[in-house]
Amino acid sequence: MPLTYPIAEQTLDNGLRVVVSSDRAVPIVAVNLWYDVGSRHEPEGLTGFAHLFEHLMFQGSRNVASGQHFSLLENAGASLNASTFFDRTNYFESLPSGGLDLALWLEADRMGYLLDAVNQENLDNQRDVVKEEKRQSYDNRPYGDSYERLVRLAFPADHPYAHMTIGSMADLDAASVEDVHAFFRKYYGPNNAVLTIVGDVSVEDAFDAAKRYFGHLPAIPQPPAAPDGTIGPLTEVHRDDVVSDVPSDLVTMMFRLPMDGTPELDAAGLALDVLAAGQSGRLNRRLVRDEQIAQSVSGGALPLIGGVSFGTLTGIASDGVDLQKVEDALLEEVEKLAEEGVTEDELATVQAQAERDWLEQLSTCAGRADEISHHALLFGDPNRINTRIDQVRAVTVEQVQAAAAQWIRAAGRVEVAYRRSENAGEQA
């Protein structure tokens, strides 16, 4: 079922890849800019820098005062934000189509001239903002440090995915203005980015606008390639037991998975969906509905392109239930899937769920722009948005079982178990 969203591409003389998808249905335009830099690109001692720039990018540039990026766009009716991940950083806004020039001018000004505004005061301020974010989202939030603990267990210390995007606060404390400027100059240039424009604009006008605002910016030296993170499935069990002031006892386990863009990763992701996706998932039926030993279960694959991905399964114990029962049931279902496989009906159900989620993501200009940037930057093919669901549909029950048998096994996992202090004596 190939989709037919129109895709037009150009590369400017400075290396900026521009992708346009015209959609005149509503007077909205989405601007989406992906930079090829995330936490996996950060060398030792510079962790958290990509995420730091997610904050610094909104603190002014040569022609934009601090705070004006948000205020100018919001006054034009825009919604906007940014995010940092292992493989990339993205900046995006969606607004009435008459605001396209404003959005492009603002993005271009900070791509070309951000460092005019990055001084010691600005750095100190945003460093404190990041520290507060870590306290709120990681340190003082129930289960907030689970992924930090899991990736440390799942990967060697020098692996590109062994640290979270928030990075090390010690690294941020040690960072000088010169360190920060050097990191920006290394990664934040037109030839290390993809600009996507989707919505109520003609292809010709969109390309003209991109050239007008970005075409004069100089290319940067070719950034260093991210380190190769290729690694096989886990072959041992490592765990971290935490006693904490959490609402309920919880266990979450992580498995290494194949790299994104491969049929094997699609198969492994569908295997986890059979276990944990929705009310019809095996884990929900058994642990929540039938045995009622868990309040909820969840899980799925997290696709990554640096040689490996990972997936998780999580169960929250019902009140009064020993967390070990939840863990044992999770692992029994993991092994059953690997040994016996899935049915055609189960596979068709999770494939239909994946198709529904994909079509929902593409239904808005903002969602489509983000996926176009994603596939253009990480795979060099923005048209994958039109063929992606066919790749998922092509996975067979045999491929799902093979992926599960190799990658999703009880004997090859890491896990973190959280217990409330009054339950701390119930050890696994």
C-alpha cells in the first residue's frame, strides 16, 4: 500500500539538503530542521553538549534577542519546540503559512550566527537550566533514572549509546565557552542538516525561500563520523535493584536489538508489540487481565542507527504482589515467544496497529515534516515515508520468531527493579 505524498529535493551549494512536500489543503506550513548530531556523537568529556544546544538555540543569535525566537513565532500563531536524541537533534515549528519567511529567517540566523550570543553568562544560565531539568526529569521523578541505569548495564562504558542525552553534569560544569563554541562549529552547519518544509506553499516558492535565507551560510568542515556502535545481542543477565520512594514496585528490562533500517529490527519490534502493545498484547492479557498481578505492562523497540537498537519491557506490580511474580511472568512470555513464535493473526494485528500509528503521524504537516527530515537525514531517502509501512507489512511470522530467538531472550537482558522501602526485603 504505497503512499503518494509528494516529495521534492534540492541540495544548496553549501550542502544544505532541502525537502519540500506541498499540501494546499489547509493554510498551515511546518518547518523542520534536523542536525546530524546527537548524544552518540559526543566524545568522552563532552557529554550532554547536543542537548545543551537544544536550550542555547532559543537564547538569541546575531539578530535575535534572547527569548525572541519563541515570542516572535508564538505571536505569529506558531507552535514550536526542539528535541535531542541519541542520533540527532531537531528544531521545528508549525504556523500559518504566511509566517514561513519568519520561521526560515529565525532558523537561519541561529544556524549561521548563534555563537554571537553564546557568552559566559548565557552558558552559565542554560547550564543551570539543564541541571534543573535533570533534577526534575531524572533524579527526583519516580523511575526517572531507569534508562540511565539500563543503558549503563546494556552497553560498554565507551559505547556511543552508553550515556543518555542529558549527559554528565560534571562534563557540563567543566565546559568552557571555547569548548561549547568548538562543538557548535563542528556540527551545526548547513551541510550537516536537513531542512524540510511541508504544507501550504508551492515547491518553487519553498525552494526559493530556503535559498534566500540559508544559501549564503558557509559550509562547515565535514564533521567526524559518529563512532561505530555495532554490537551483538546480550548474552548475560545484569541487574540493578533500587529501593526508592516510588508509587509501586516496577521492573523494566532492556534487550539489544538490530540496527534500524533492517528487516530484522522490524521483526524484533513486532515481536515486542505482540508481547506488549495495546490491550490485546500477550502480557496485558495474562498479567493485567487474567492473573491481575500487574497494574500495567508496556514495551517496544527504540530504533537507532549506530549499529544497534534496543527494546524494553516493563511491568508495574499490583498492590500486595511480589515483584518477582511479575518478573517471572514477563520472562516466561519472552521465552514462549522465542520458542513457539507468533500466530498469523497476532502478526496481522500488530502490523495493523503500526499502520494506524504511521498514518496518524503523517496526517499532520508537522508530523509529516518530522518524518521526512528523519528519513532524509538518517537514511538519505525522504521518500521512505511513502514505503515504510510496506516494509513493516512484509515481515513474516518466521522472521518475527527468528528475531525474538536471537535478540529477545531471558538469558540476554539487563533490568532495573524498583521496590518501595517497605517491600525492600522481597528480593529477586
